[in-house]
Amino acid sequence: MIKRIIIGVVIVICFLIVAAYLAINLFIPEHDYRSPGNFGSYPNSGMYTFNPETILDTLEQRETDVFTPYFGNPDEIKLYYDPITWSQLDYLKFASALSQKVWGESLSSKNWSVASVYFAQDCKDNSQGFNRFDIVYYKDLGVTSWKRNYTTRFVDVQPWRGLAYWGGDAIFSSTLVSRWRNIGLENFAISADDALQITEEHGGNQTDKSHCSTISVSMFQHDNEKWDVNYFAASFGMYINANSGKYDILNK
């Protein structure tokens, strides 16, 4: 009788150990102080300067000699191009050209997926376009040690000072059940530009811009198909479905 009880206890303990191991590996992500959207997370990185007043037209003419490597302190750049605002399409064309320069390949949907995208501009009336942009691309490397691994590339573009950051070869992981999902920018009916205009037309244009520092339009993994529009320090924002255009007003 005692022997059976001991065997039963051992079986229960073994079951709990296996269940805990599976739960940890399937549902609990590893703590990682790095972020795919942080320039400092990349082992290989660099900066380029460019002329934002001419580069888009130059790229349309299929000229590629438009980037100059920059090795100095970006805070020492004194040349500012203001106001310069680009559309989502402009930034994606720029990111593709920069990718060709740095990695010799396009960051197209056939080769890479999008993990996050961020557009921003200064708060002002009749807001249109953006003067800051960053995007994280990723590629699924498969599963090792109960984790799904990804390699990422990062592009941060600041036309207002003619500067672009790039980073690559970072490795991140997720649990098996929480794999990353692609943000299908090319397939959305509502672009970041559309999202900004929808927000402006439904309360943003009535927001006191004197209390607002930045307007951002972003989409991250947990959003997937919703634009998050935020008027920082103005307690106003909106979630917008990128497929239907339906929105929810948020008092942030």
C-alpha cells in the first residue's frame, strides 16, 4: 500500500515537473532587455546622410548613389531641413533603397516580414505627412531549444536632418505559441497617412496642439491590424482598423 502511494506521488511530481517545463517554454518568454526597435540592440549598424529635398526624385530616376556614410556624432549635425514631411509610401521606397545599399537586397514582403512600424511628426494644425519614421523587419529562423528565433533589421529615417540609421543581424526569440505575425502594410486599405487624416477629422483637429509634443501613428506586433494614433501630452488618440477604417477614440 505504502509502495503504491510512493509511486503515485513520484508520478504526480514528475507530471508537475514536465507540465511546468512545458508551460515555461511554451508560454513564458525569456526576459530580454533589448528591443528590435532600438538602434543600440544591433551588433552591426551604421548611419548615412542624404539630401531629403532631392532624394525621392533621384530614386524615381533609379539613381542609387544618394547615401553618404556618416561616422560622427549625430547630435553635432547642424543642417536642418524644415519643414519636410513624407508619406508612408515615400518612407517605404526610401527603406527599400537603403536596404539595397546596406544589404544588397530589397526588404520586400517576399523576403522579409514587418514586425513594427512607427511614423511621427510635430504637433501642428492641418497635420499631413511625417518627419520621422522607423521600421523593423524580421525573418523567421525556425525553432531551437523550444524557442522560435528571428533575425531583425532596423531602419530609422529622419528627413528633417537628412539622417538615416540602420541596424542588422540581431537575434530575438518568442515562445512557440506566440510567434511573430507580419504587418501587411502593402495590403491595408488604410495607410498611416489615412489614419492621421481620420484622426484629425474626428477630434484631432480640435485638440489643443499647444499641449501636444508629437503625433505618432504606429503599429506593433500586438496591434497587428490596428493603427495606434497618439497625440502625446494632449490626452487624445485613436485606434483605427487598417482594413475597414473603423475607429475607437481614446482619451489617453
